[in-house]
Amino acid sequence: MSQKAIKVKRNPIQQKNWVKLNLWCWAFVSLTLIFYVLFQGYPILCSVYYSLFNWSGMTSSMTYVGLDNYKNLLNDSLFWGAFKNSFRYMIMVVPLEVIISLFFAYLLNDEKLKCRTAYRVSLFVPVVVTASIVGIVMVFIWSSNGIINNILTKLHFIDKNINWLGNATYAMKTVVIVSVWKDMGTYMIYWLAALQGVPNDVMEAASVDGATRTRTFFSVVVPIIAPTAGIILILCTINSLKAFDLIQTLTGGGPFYATDVIATFVYRTAFTSDMGLPRFGYASAAATMFGVVVIIIGAVLNALKGRLQKMQ
């Protein structure tokens, strides 16, 4: 019997096993898909729908206005201020989180380092703490009478106490510092996973050739972990653009809208009376408009990731 005939005989069994395996896969992910549709997909569609109406979210009647909400956003200085701050926040946070997390990951990937597990845990602990709790605690730490001012005053770095979160000059920088400390551990874990995939024989060969640890990192390690760098860059960028909870608890978008990002703008417009009667439809238009921008950025970064993968 030819090899081709044997393959034909086995095909029905293989097909049955393949179908069975796929059914099990869909069964396991079905719950996740259902929750995603209910809590992500459906709200997104609703947001696009509500953006076409003038609605406070507090009445049963809505007035169809078409694209008027989008037209009004184009002339809204608060919206564009929040839009600018979102990208300002991203530009400040992403390089710091990517570089610092990579530094610690490379440092803690050394098997000769004692207590490296304890160091890893200490850097990852902020990640598992709720962002709102972190924000509340940090408000006290960075206040005029907080521990940061006490330390800086004793070290003679500053002459008088500074209200870091209440000063428009320092508020965004302070938020960035807290954000990097809070989220850095997540990306450190990703980097550690990538670094542990670097073959030991390659590292040993570089060491035998006399390459220093720094030279080995840039000449050997970086090209190998480049694809992972693309994934981390995408995750870090998207997460920074949708930042909300930490900023809301730290500053609420203040002072004087200095830390106001799109998420806090949407929240304030849709659910609070700070700007008068809530405007749910207007906030939905802002969220939809910014969402499209984020999708475009995600697509560009995904293309960049594809190029990095080809480098491997």
C-alpha cells in the first residue's frame, strides 16, 4: 500500500480529531468571548450610537443631532487640551516604562544575583495593588506636608515644600513618576520572559570572545528580543492612552486641566455636573473620536512589530 493511500485512510480520523480539538478550544474561550461582547463590544457600539444624539443620560428622550457633537468637538478647547495631554502623557510614560523595565529585567535575569526573586516580587507588587488605592496613598505622599517634601527638604534639594499634585507645573510629571512605578513591573515580566528565551550558548560564546555585559546586551540580546520589544511597545502605548483611574484619583484632571486626558474628560462630561448638565452623547462622541485615533496608532505599531519580527 502506497504512502499516499495510507494518508487517505487516516484523513477521516485526523479530521475528526481536528474538529474535536477545535470544539474544545472554542468551549474554553467561549466564556471570555461572551464577556467581551457584553462588556466591551456592546458598549463600544452603544457609544457610537449615542454619539449621534444630544442626551444627558438622565432622561428617557434623546434628540438626534447627527454629526453635530463631532463638529462641536473640533472647536472645544477643553477636548483638544485633553487630547494633547493624552499624547503628552504617552510620550513621557512609554520610554520610561520600556527602558526602566528592561533595565531591571536584564539586571534581575542574572542567575548569579542573590535574592533576585525577592527583588522581582518587590518590583511587581505595585502592579497588583488597585490603582485607585495607589492614587489615594500617593496624594498624601506627594502633598505639601508629605514624605517626599520632607526628604527633599532635608537633602536641601528644595527650599520650601511644593504641592506636587496641586501645581500645574509639576502635576503631570508627578503623575508620570507614579504611573511608571505602578506599571513598570508588568513590562519587566514580559522582558524577563524574552530574556530567558535567549540561548545560553550564545551568551557564553559572547563572553568567551571577551564581550562585556553591556556589549553583549546591545550586540546579542537586543536583536533576539526585538520582536518582544514590539509587543511591549504596543501594550505600553495603548495602556498609556487609556489611562484613567490613577489620574482620576491623583488629580481628577487638575489643576487647571493640567493633567486632564481624554478618559477624565469623557468621565467628567458624561457622569458629573462639573461642566453643567451631563452630556452623555457629547462624551460618547469624544470617546469614539479618540478611539479611532488609538486604533490607527495600534495599526501603525503593529506594522512596526512585524518589521521587528523580520529582524530576528
